[in-house]
Amino acid sequence: MKDNFGRNITYLRFSVTDLCNLRCRYCMPEGGVAKLAHSDILSVEEIGEIVAAAASLGVTKVRLTGGEPLVRRGILDICRLVSAVPGITETCLTTNGTLLREFAAPLRAAGISRLNISLDTLDADRYREITRGGELAVALDGVAAAREAGFDYLKINAVLIGDGGVAPDEEIRALVELTRSPGTHVRFIELMPIGEMSDWSRSRYVENSAVLRAVPELAEHDTDGVARVYRLPGAPGAVGLISPVSSHFCPSCNRIRVTADGKLKPCLHSPEEINLRGLHGDALTDALRAGILAKPERHHIDSGASGSRRNMNAIGG
């Protein structure tokens, strides 16, 4: 289905929980979040029903997110159900990687075709600082477990966080070097003024052009959805630059989002939310259709804070 600006909406990002086992500074409050009762979030069956309705409107790809989706009770049941919905051709999952030693093989068996792993630095001390106590070695072991389970296409997501508008070049280069391994793609994402980040000093924001300055040998290759793609000479993997602040990608945005408590968000940065919980059949499909048609032409976080009322953990990045 197309929205009012001619964009074909084929991608649903579905948050299955707002809980996480890390406390990343740009995503979650330091003290964590108030834990909702299990009855306050969508059930496995409700998730399946919403995905099926979205598929009837042309959605073909679903990404399960959080919080950290692997802390959600019944996550493997959710994966199996979503991947079996007629019309869904790709079921992916975004994770911080720390639980993949346990879950990588079961996820693949449950129908997950691709993993995105959030990993903002390869420096153990800085990782511990960003995540408020996480251990880099555990996350890297999760990456290895994903490889062992047969995930031969991995995307590493890194949020650029700077001091005085500058991100450490050595951190950028270390992450870019990961693309020398087959099937490893690194995507740098600009920090967005949303939730916990709305009050951060603008000096923490780094434009994606910093990646090209730090690694000038990167050559532009093509585009991949909302990312501009670059490659190191001879490297089998790719570097993607996602620039929601410095160069918004709204004209090519083909996604909608559903939160763990059943609210459809037509845009990550819009305050508008449409309730889906309790709806069935035509009423559910009509609500999804209304959400797609309510998708704004673009966001305006380049000139101010996000209009979203939620932290990233409660939306699903």
C-alpha cells in the first residue's frame, strides 16, 4: 500500500518489549523503565494477527525489536508465528548480541533470516560506559555465536556519539575494518534528539561525514533503503551511513512501527499513535491503513527535538 506521498510501505518494525538487559545512555533511563505487566503488552497471538493484517496491505518484511527482544517471554514463538505469515518474505531481528550465545541457533530455526547487532564501539571501556555496565566480550561472543548458527549476513549498527561534535577516529576505523570479514556490514547511525537524548548537548551529535573523514579510502557504492553504502577497497562487506539528522531520508522511508503495547506509529519522530490493541478483522486492517495514510512527508529533527513522546527502547529503533 502507498501512503499519501507515493511511498510503498512494505516494512514493519515491531517492538515486542520495552525492557532490556543493558542501559545504553542514548536509549534508556539510567534506572531502567517501569516494568509493564505481561498483560499490558501484546500477546503472541495479537502480534501474529497484526502482522497478518499488515501483510494484507502489502508489508513483506518484519523486523522484531525492543528494548532487547531476546528478553521477551515467548520470543521464539513470536519468531515462528511471524515468519509463517503468508506474504511475509523476510523476518529479521535487532539485538544487542549479549544473549545470542543461547539464542542464535534457535532463532535461525524459528525463521529469523537476518540479524542486526547493536555495537557502538570495539573499545571495552567505552562499551561499558555507553551501556552502563555491559561487557564487550559478551557481545562479541554473541556475534561469533550468530556466525556459528549460520547467519552469514550480519549488520552491525553503531550510533555515532561524540564530544565537541567529534567522534574518535580510531573507533570508527576499527568498526569499518569489520567489513573485511565476509558477510559483515557496518551501519553508522547519527544520534537523534529523541527521548533521553532530547536534552543532550548538541556537541554530542556527529554527522556521518565524520566516517568519511576518518576513513577516506571508503568509496561510494550505492544505496540500500535509507542508507548510503560505501566499501573499503577489496572488502567483501559494506559500510552504510544512515543520516536522519544531517540529511533526512524520509522520501525513501518505507516503514511503519508498532510498539509493544499495541500502538502504531506512522513515523518514529511523530507524536501520533494509533491504537491497534483490541481490534480484529476489518477494524484492525482499517486502523493500519489509516496509520499508513497518516505517515507525514518528513520529520524535522534537523531543527529541533523529536516529537515522539517515548524513549527509543519503547519504540524500537
